[in-house]
Amino acid sequence: MPEISRFFGIIITINYREHEAPHFHAWYAGKDITVRIADGSLAGEMQRRALALVLEWWHLHRTELLENWQLAQSGLPLKKIEPLD
């Protein structure tokens, strides 16, 4: 799973050859979620504070996430995205 960002112990990935709808994965403390890029809808479980950080980051980087999704679908290298400070 290609890592595209990491902040506060949260790892963000987008997988190659994934199914629609465009989404990314977030991992933290043994928990993981899937976040749909278009609207931020979630699947999975994560600690409340980590979830809030992931959604804040998603809101700031939706365009870059969609670009990375398209790169992954084409089998091209993904671009790193700035973490939260």
C-alpha cells in the first residue's frame, strides 16, 4: 500500500487497482478507516480524535487525493501530500 502522507501517527494510503468510488485508507493504533474522497463518508472505526484529524486533512487535500486516485488507477507513482502540522 503506497503511503501518501503521515501525521500524528496516522498513515494515509491509496491502493493500486482499487474499486470505485475513489477513496483512501487511514490507519492509526491498529484501527483503519476508508474515506470516500468526494464527500468524506466513512467505513470502519478509529479513535475520535484521530478521525477528526483525518477529516480535517481530507478537507484540505481533496483535489490532491483525487489526483492520486487517478494516478493509482493508471498504475503511475503517487505523489506525497503534506501532513497536518
